[in-house]
Amino acid sequence: LAKQRGRNGYAFYTQELTEQARRRLNLETDLHEAIALNQLRVYYQLQMDLGTGRPVGLEALVRWQHPTQGIIAPDEFLPVARNAGMMSDIDEFVLDEACLQLRHWLDAGYPLQSMAVNMSGYWMERGDVFGNVAAALRRYGLDPGCLELEVTEDEVMHFNDDGVLLLDRLAILGVGLAIDDFGTGYSSLLRLKRMPVNKLKIDRGFVTDLPGSDSDSAMARAIIALGKSLQLKVIAEGIESEEQQRVLHQFGCDLGQGYLYNRPLPASEIEKLLGEPAP
Ligand code: C2E
Ligand code: MG
Ligand code: MG
Ligand code: MG
């Protein structure tokens, strides 16, 4: 029967689903041990000043060094983590590791202004973001102004009053807030205006087809203009070519991030790209 169904793709499809489900289940089992076994890694990507061409900050991006499957990307294991109720543990781990690393780099004299850490809605709702952030800053003696939390525009849309209150408390502490994947989430401008935002991150989707695409050019310009009028910094994600960099800078974009500068890399490799530390 299965074979017969296989011809029209049905059995094949369910079999594939089962395989996928099994893989996820295995990952979930392994993930429970991943933190304790020290398998999570934090990679870093540079954030460049498009005016000077110098790196000014970094974004911390998590990876899982799986014992048998190699490096697993966040898009694959974060959904599993969310499902397993482990998302806050992961975000908390990345925050701590990124702050520790920033401490090292600042001590070594590298001229970095900021470290960005992604903040999931899950962590905001079920974790203790404020407590974790305050503790990490204290632990490593960091100025709150050098930490920036990124939350996606999509998640901003789903905030309740507690979410907004948390952002206000973080802002009072002095921590920066960036809206990630901006332009994809239909957040209301009123809502944006009411939140203590410092930076908009233009989603990669609007950068990929620059400078050829008129609609993407229009979107990028509109986001940059919006950012300027609200006195926010604007950073473009996913810059892969000199051309993209050139038009974005021409549009007035302050900052950029993307494979043109570097892929996310372990701390030891990113260090070589940070320039000369001040003596
Ligand atoms: P994101 O925060 O928007 O991060 C940008 C993603 O785009 C990263 O993927 C980065 O490697 C990728 N990227 C950067 N430049 C380029 C480029 O020029 N071309 C292309 N094609 N891609 C580029 P990554 O590291 O796989 O992370 C995917 C997403 O997973 C992140 O999107 C973020 O939403 C989430 N994520 C990663 N680390 C964490 C974490 O520690 N906590 C939470 N909550 N989410 C995380
Ligand atoms: Mg991000
Ligand atoms: Mg993004
Ligand atoms: Mg994203």
C-alpha cells in the first residue's frame, strides 16, 4: 500500500515528515545536555560604520557544536529549544558569554562601542531578562550603554504591557534596543514611537536585490528616512556586495552588517578583523 501511495507522493511525504520529527526529537534530547556539556558556541558578526569603513560593534549569534552532527544553525535548533522550553536558558547563556567576551576585548584595547544580543519573545515572557542583564553587566563591569538587545519587529507586534514595561526598565538602565528584521513585521508606527528604540535593522530581504530593485530601494530609503526622523540609528543587514554598500551609504544608512565584511565567526577569528588594539 505504501508503495502504491508512494507513487502519488503521499506515503513518501509522510515518511519524510516522520524522519523530520524523529530528527527533531533526537535534537531535543541532545539539547537538554548541550549547555551542561558546553556545546553552545557564540559567533560574532561585525557591524561596520559605512562612513569610515571601520567596525564599531558586533552581534552575537548562537551556534550548536553538536557532538556528531557538527555545527547546527540557530534556525534549525532554536525552534526545538522553544518547543522544549529551553529558549531562555540559551538566550541567557549567549548574553553572559557575549558580555564576558566584550569585557576581554575592551580590556585588550579594541575600540568597540557595542555588543548586540538577540532577545526572544520567549525570554521576555518567561525568563528574567532584566535580572539577567543587570547581573551580566555587573559581573563583567560593563557600561549598560555598550549592550544592545535586538528584538524582531514581528515580536514587537505581539508585545503586551509587560513587554513594553520591560523595555522601559531596560532603557532606564541604559541598555540599547534595536528592532531586528525591520520592514517585515507590520508594527504600527505609533507603537514604535512609544518604545525606547535606538536602532532599526533593515531586514536582509530589502538589501539582497539592491541596487537593481526599485521597490527594495524605495523600502530601504523609507526605513532610513523613518529612522532619521525619529533620531534612530539605522543598520542594514545582509550586505554582500560593494554595490549594496555603496547605495545604502548613499541613501544615508549609518551602519552595515553582512558577508561582505565577514560571516559570523568564533571570537578568536573575529579578533583578527577588529583592527589594532589601542596600546
Ligand atoms: P538575525 O538576528 O536577524 O541575524 C542575522 C542572520 O543573518 C544571521 O543568521 C546571520 O548569519 C545572517 N547573515 C548575516 N549577514 C548575511 C549576509 O550577508 N547574507 C546572508 N545570506 N545572511 C547573512 P544566523 O546566525 O543563522 O541566525 C539566524 C537567526 O537566528 C537570527 O537572525 C536570530 O533571529 C536568531 N538567533 C541567532 N542567535 C540567537 C540567540 O542567541 N538568541 C535568539 N533569541 N535568537 C538568535
Ligand atoms: Mg539579530
Ligand atoms: Mg535580522
Ligand atoms: Mg532574522
